[in-house]
Amino acid sequence: MPLSKEVRRVVTTVNAEGKAVVLFDSDNPNKKVREGRGTVSRLLWVTNETPADIAGPKDRGSHYEGVAPPRNGSVFRMVDIPPITKEVEALPVNYHHSMHGDSTPKRHMPPRHPLMHATRTIDYAIIMAGEIDMLLDDEEIHLKAGDVLIQQGTNHAWVNRGTEPCRIAFVLIDAQEP
């Protein structure tokens, strides 16, 4: 089943009179397509601290570049992962792993796949549509729509060996070094 092109994002807040109101209700404007891979990442919301600042009309999903959340913060995004290509499989084995800087846990195994990486986070992932394989250091797990994953700072790669994109909702929360 093909994925819808856009994701509707509804954000509520409390206005100056103390009433619950809708702040945003539209297709999510914060979208990035990874060149050469076709992966579409839709940043929905970011917090910079815990407890989170939830006041005001700011679009907290509009200006964040990292994969991992800010220190003591969180990131909520929806990612559409297309079927893997031979070109992606041929990338250097440390391709994705090298992109995460200080958010990579100090202990990690060398990557075994170009898309393998780790972040110092607890991740909640919900497979919304499609199927995908998650590669770990020495094993892999097949996930399908409706499955839920809780990941605690592990090396992993998302590899879609199917014929349709896989949509995953992710919440990443900054964590202590494992």
C-alpha cells in the first residue's frame, strides 16, 4: 500500500486567556529528503529540556538539524524508508555511523552495514506502514505495521528489503551513557 505523500500535524496550546486552542493544523512543513537514498524525514517536534517548555506559539519542529535530540531534550519525527538500493548497499560501511558525532555512545561495535548507527537515546518506534528489517551487531529482527520497538542506545540499521516504503514514527529522548 503506497504511503500518503504528506503527514497532517495538529499542535495544540494554551492561549493568553488560558483556553486550549489549535496552534497548527496543516501538512507538516518540516520535511527533508536524503539525497541518493530517497528517505523522507518529517520533523514534527523538538524539545530542548526536561521538563519541556510548552508555552507560546513557536513551531518547535521548524529548525533542528540533528538526528539525536538536543541534550536533555526529545525529537519526534516520521520517517519513510524506501526499499534499499544497490547504490546504498555499496556505500562505505561507516557511512551513517560517522554522522552522529557526540550523540554516539562511547561504546559501540564497528558498523556492519552502511546505514548502521547509534545514538545515546531511548527511542520509541512504531511501524505505521510497510515492513522493515532492523540490523543489530550480530542479529536482525523483522518488523511490520503495528509493531513497536523500544531501543536503548544500540547500534542498528534500518533496511527495507521489500517493494514498498516503510513509515516509522520515532520519539527519541536524550539518555545517559549506557
